[in-house]
Amino acid sequence: MTDSSAQTTVTDPTQEVERICRDLIRIDSSNYGDGSGPGERACAEYVMEQLTEVGLDPFYAESEDKRANVSVRVEGSDRERPALVVHGHLDVVPADGGDWSVDPFSAEVKDGCIWGRGAVDMKDMDAMILANLRHLARTGTKPPRDVVFTFFADEEAGGVKGSSWMVDHHPELFEGASEAISEVGGYSVTIPRKDTGDQVRAYLLQTAEKGIAWLRLTAHGRAGHGSVPNDDNAIVHLAQAIERINAHKWPRTYIASVRELLDGLSSVTGTGYTDEDASELLEHIGGARGFVLGTLQDTSSFTMLDSGYKHNVIPQTASATLDCRYLPGHEDELMDTIRALAGDRVEVSVHHRDTALEAPFGSDLVDRMADALQAEDPGSLLLPYCLSAGTDNKALSRLGITGYGFAPLRLPADLDFVGMFHGIDERIPVDSLEFGTRVLQRLLATC
Ligand SMILES: [Zn+2]
């Protein structure tokens, strides 16, 4: 090409990532989980416009009214190789503007950050993906292998109308794909180096995520008048089961991803940990500690209670909901434990369950991620970690696709990034967004 500098000016994806991120935040795609929100249609139509403008012909599908998904495959130079899926979700959790210091849908830029709902979860990564995809299309650049770029609906309500629906109804879009990247990982934490005390950035690659078991406990008893002594009270049976489950100490187990994270942090910082206690070590990773604490063992938390209808009537049933999260391979053990603790007066039923995932930290793709980060942030580290929650990678795993959380962001040491997931005053530094766009660009060129 004769005028490469002009071409670079036009097509550099970092130059439009801020605009795209702000555009996406301004489109309210709140997911209330009950079908009442605006849906993802407006957001998905925006994505379609951005893609058709650069000559792409994306696939668009609504699982139900306004619940929109978009996908487009970019052919790679070696079509024999298995494809890579790069995906993001278009919905966000709702925001109560009264709690925020800015309008959560204004995408205001102040203090070097873009503020708004979705700025970290995950319209930031959506924008990084879109800017890079537009760049590939405009320049006719082929990645080394096919890349399937997909934007899902409904992640914030479990993906039933998004990733899960797409995998069930349009598996052909992902044909031949072996790996995927998306949220929640790739962001930096700043840790002290032992001896020197220098600060070093460690990027946390999400290589695992816990499984979900949302259970309902229902106790049955004998109904009757509140004035008559009753030794078969459903509320009491339920309360006793709750007490037993709550008192249970889930055994600490470090899966490979967690063990490698702890070992990595320990060797850099010089702080030790034991099979029982990693608290001092985890102090080093600031807010990310919250994500990690839930991955040191299985967990169970009571979230809702329901029983009775009148002050002087002993009800026949009482129920509670329990949110259990299990480590890979622990599902049967967790269910057996809960059933045993619930006892024979309380029935345990499954409301929703989804699989736990663990991907290898040693793979070519992980090496390419490390290379891309090293090129943009020399001297940094890449460490694996397990996410205590779930992502759209669960649905893709049903097609045999190995998923990683890699939305690369170099973050200021004092920013509580993890605390902003679903939190108030969600914001992303523009500089971090541009950094991530460059890392993703390198990864797409070498994947
Ligand atoms: Zn998300």
C-alpha cells in the first residue's frame, strides 16, 4: 500500500474503541431476569450496523421478542485448524441511577474513565472485540484460523435466551470451534515483589469456573391451630435443616487453577499459604480476593425463605432457596452432603444447575495470550484463576469448546475493579480499554 500512515490512522482499532464502548453503554439493555426489560435488540442492531458498515454479513437471531444475538465468522488463513470463538454478552444488570454519581446510561467521560452500567461487565470487552473485528474487515486481514465473533443476549440471567439458546438452535455457527475467549479474566492486579518490594502486574486469566446448583428445600409438617401444641411443625423442621447446612464447613480443596494461582502469587510475593489458610497471601490481590475466596471450597448460601399465611395458623410446608456453587468434579458430593444435612423431614429439589469448567493453563492459546500481554506490558505475569460465578462459556462447553476468561485490561493499582461488577459507579479507564484493544489485536494476529 502506498500510504500506510493514512491507512493506519483510519483503521487503528484503538482509535474507535472509546466511541464504541460509549455508544453501547448509552443503549440501555438492562436484564431484569423476568423478561420485562428492554432486551438486547437495540444493542444488537447497533452491532449489526457497525459490522455491515465494514462489509461484513453477520447472522442475527432473536430467541424471543427483543432478545437478540449476533454472530459472524471471519475466515482464517488456515481453515483446517479448529476455530476460536470470541464472545461477549450485550445485556447488563439494571442500575438504580439514584445510587450513582453519574447517569448510569450517559457514558460520561471523567477522570480518564468511561462511566456507566456495563463499563466493566461487559460492554468494555464488547467494544474491544468490535473495534478489532471492524479492523480485520476493513483491512482484509485474516487471522491464523477461523474466528467466530458472537454477541449473546441474556448472560445476566443465565444465558437461557442467549448462549444456551444459540448453542441449542444454531450450533452450526460454532462448527469446528475448539476454544473460546470472553469474560471474566485478563485484568491486572498489582502485587509486591519479595525482597525488592517493587510492584509487578499479574494478569489473572480465568481458566476455571464453578458449577451452579440452585436448590429448594421444602419441609412438610402437620398444619393446625397456632394455639394447639404441635411437634410436627414444618417451619421448625426447615429451620433445623438450615442450621445444620449453615454450620457445615465445606472442606477446603485447591483445584489446579487455584493451586497454580496461589503458588504463583506466593513465589512472587514471598508470602506463604497452607492447605487451611491462604488469607495473608490473598491480601495482595486487593478486590480480586472476593472472586478467589469463593473458589477455595464449595459454598452454600441461603437466599430466600417462604412459609405461612396467618399468625395463628401452623403451615403445612416451609421452603427456602439455597445457592450452591461447586468446584469441578464436586457436584455429586455436594448434592449428597446437602441431602444428608437436610435430613429426612426436608425434601431437596433442583431448581437450576449448570456445569463447572476447568481448562488447561498450559496450551498454545494461553502462550499466545502471555506473548500478547508481554509485548504490551513487559515484565508482567500471567496467572490462572477460577471464577466463583459462571459465564457463557458454560453453554459453549456443551459443544466441546474450551473457554477462557480473557478480556485484557491493564488497570491502575488502586482501582477496585472486581467491586464494580454489578456495583455502582461502574467505570473503565480509557487507557485500559485501549491497552486491551491492542492486546486483543495481537492475540487475533497470532491465535
Ligand atoms: Zn458479564
